Amino acid sequence: MKNSRRNFLKNVAATSSLITMGGAGLGFSAKSYSRIIGANDRIIIGVMGTNGRGAGMAKNFALQKNTEVIYICDVDDNALIKGINAVKSVTGVTPKSEKDIRKVLNDKDIDAMYLAPPDHWHAPAAIMSCVAGKHVYVEKPLCHNPREGEMAVAAARKYKRVVQMGSQRRSWDILTQGINELKGGVIGNVYMAKTWYTNNRKSIGIGKVVTVPSGLDYDLWQGPAPRLPYKDNLIHYNWHWFWHWGTGEALNNGTHEIDVARWGLGIDYPSKVNSVGGRYQFKDDWETPDTQIITFECEKGASIVWEGRSCNGAFVEGLDRGVIFYGDNGSLHTGGNNYAIYDLKGKLVKEIKSNIVVDGRDTSSPNASLDGVHISNFLKCIREGGTPNADVEVGRKSTLWVQLGNIAQRVGYTLNIDQENGHIKDNNAMKLWGREYEPGWEITF
């Protein structure tokens, strides 16, 4: 433990650069820290984004041993109340509240940030937090676009921060056992992974430009995204289906399954990516596909398929979401923290089940106790050093796969991928690699 404490001090001393976003500078040095992780290893947490999943995760963080949530940050008064009440319900203490993350990051007491804002905020907030000397647990997807993913990795490495993406399946014990069996050759050479997600989402209608509701700071909600008028069908969830702020079902949920598939196959980048689909179920403002099939071809002689159906909840193989690996000696099926192995004739050979129920369609948490395992891994890495199970580089690569699927969907043709860095070998498609920012909100570090 002495070594981890020494390393922490060394890392703090290295944090002396500046980030500028939204016209406000955040400068930190070793002298600016009035405290470090103490002898009891208490970790102080700030939370950003508590309208949905963030409130439950704030409570989960507050329940962890020697961990204290002292700040709730959200641009909406109602969401602030949700987050505050969630923490207070288990600690009896009311955390501080703030709408602007830049002000939260100025608090020298905070060791780490948990981030659950809309997708267009994920990477900018993570980078700002790293520069401010905070470790980061950021929900998937890691970033709104591939360029931001590269910047998030660079910031984490430069400022020597622990950055964990919310691919909580990487910390689930039985699933990990199944992946290890897979890599050990239990079904022979694995040549294909089939992944899927289904739901029964309703129409979002045609939005009208209206007055911003009281209590919501819409300018801060948009943050780094170029400004657009407020519409009545955007906040708080439907932003997922607009390219300007969201990333569609592929990243909203497909990131999880693709991460498991990539984990099992041990592949960094696909070689070819194609996507078909569209907005089929309703005629409304929804821009991203509600029905999508992304195919990935890999140089090692394997392929991955992701099927997303946002508005038709028919199960696949009896599950609302899942992954199946196919090998030359059988198949391995998983749909949560469990797995089953079948031979080539479909006969069950082995099944390992968890008694923990996983709700694949619960937008707040598939299971709080399993979320807690991933949180525990993050906190352990802060205290003791080491690389978290869903390190920022792991998160970048898994996020990139489904981003490539969306780019293929938008340009309308198959993408060829550079195996060295995951870039697209096409200048036209590479125009979607990054995005423009609202003036004064550019990411620099």
C-alpha cells in the first residue's frame, strides 16, 4: 500500500497542465491539492448526470466501503434532486449540488468523477476530469465520435489517471469464466460471434420549438455541441436518436455486446464493416436506425454480427439481448452473467448460471450488485494501482467498432479499416471521424 500511495503522490505532482473549455481555464498542480487519499484510503467522488442511470450509480458509489459522494452535478433541477436524494437515502448526508461540471472539478477534495451525461458530453467531461487530476468512471459509449475516443486515451495516459468505461460485463465473474473457457479452446477455433439487442421503444413524434423548461440550463446541456433550438421531444432520453447529440441504439446498447464479442475473439479492429437498416417503425424525428444489422469481417478469419431492433422486442434465441460464439467444435451462449456450451448438434454440454437476475432492458441498471463489482474494480485500481477491467483503451476500441457501423450506415457502403489504428481507408467516410464544437468549447489539453 505504501507503494501505491507513493505512486499517487507522484501522479499528482505530474498534473500541472491546463484545459480550456467553454472559455474557462482549469489549472491544477501538486500545490493545489490540500489533501490526498488518506490512511483509510477514502475516495471522494463527484457525480455528473443523474436523471437516469446516474442517480442509481451515485447511490451505488455511496454504498462502497471508504467511498464518499460529495457532489451531484446536473444541468436540470429535477435531476439534481434525484441524485441528491439517492445518495442521502443511503448515507443520511446531503451532497453538494452544482450545474456546471467546471466548477465541480475545481474542488480539490474530489479524487474521482463518475460521468453519466448525454453521449456528446462523455469524452469532453472525461478529458476535463483527467486534466483536473481526477480518476474517471465514464458510462458507455466512451465518446460521441472516434476522434474523441483517441483524445480520451491520450488524456488518461498523459495525466496518469485510472479511466474505466461502464462495460460492466468485463467484471462479471461467471461471464469472465466463460470467456476464459472460450479462449482455452472449449469450442475449438472461434470463427463467428452473433450479438443482438431488442426493445419496444415508442415513437418520439415531431418536436416543436418551445421555451426551455424552468430549471433546465439548456446551454450547459448542449455544452460542446454546436447550438440548436430546444424542442419538446429531445430531453431527457430522446437525444439518443439524434446524430447531433446521440449515437443510436448501436452505441446505446450494442457497445455492450460488441465488447463481449471482441473480448472473446481477442480482436482489436475489424478489417471490413458494413451496415444496413433505417428508421422503419415510425415516421417521426428519430434519425438513427431503429432496425440495424452491422457486419464485421476480421483478418484473423472471423466475423461478428450485431442486430439491433429498437422497436420490435421479439427475442433472439429466447433472450432480449445476448452473444453467441460459434467454433468448429460447438458454440458458447451468454445473455448476462451466465453461459452455456453446446456441441455441434446443439446438445447442451455445460451450463453455468448465476442466481443474480439481469434485466437487459432496464435503462437505469441491469443489476445493481453487478454494477457494484465493476465500481469496486475501479476503486481498487485507484487505491492499489493496476489497469481496470474496462480500461479507457479497451473502451475506445469497443466503442469504435459500433461507431464504424454507424459511419458505414451513414455513407452507405462497406468500410475498409486500417489494422494499425482502426482508421477508415476512405477520406469521405473519415469526415465523420470527428465533429465540430461550439466556439469556446473546443477540446484542448
